[in-house]
Amino acid sequence: MNDRWLSVVEISEYLGITRDSVYKWVKQKGMPAHRLGKLWKFKTDEVDLWMREGGANEEKSETKSKTKS
């Protein structure tokens, strides 16, 4: 049963990124996260889908801003 909620530390280790990057991706890139009081929790299946759809790509946000100009 691997359907548990992960903490910021656990999701950062899962993805191989820093905790600061997790917070940045949640705020700036729409990484799927759920806030419980002061804590952020993550489901790996939601994060995996978001990653596969290119959610973490920096080029994605840059392309959007370039096409609007």
C-alpha cells in the first residue's frame, strides 16, 4: 500500500530536487500539492502525472510568455 501522503522532504528525495525547489514548483509551476495547516502533502501519482505532462519544464512557462508578446 504505497498510496500515502508524502512530506516536502520525502517528495524532494523522490524527485531528486531540493526542498526549496519543491516550494518554488508549487508556487510558480502549479505542482500538485495539498496544504494541511502549515504542512504541504503530496501524492506521488499526481506529481508523476504532472511531471509527465511537462509541469516542471522551465521552457513551458517561457514559451507561454514568448507567445503572448
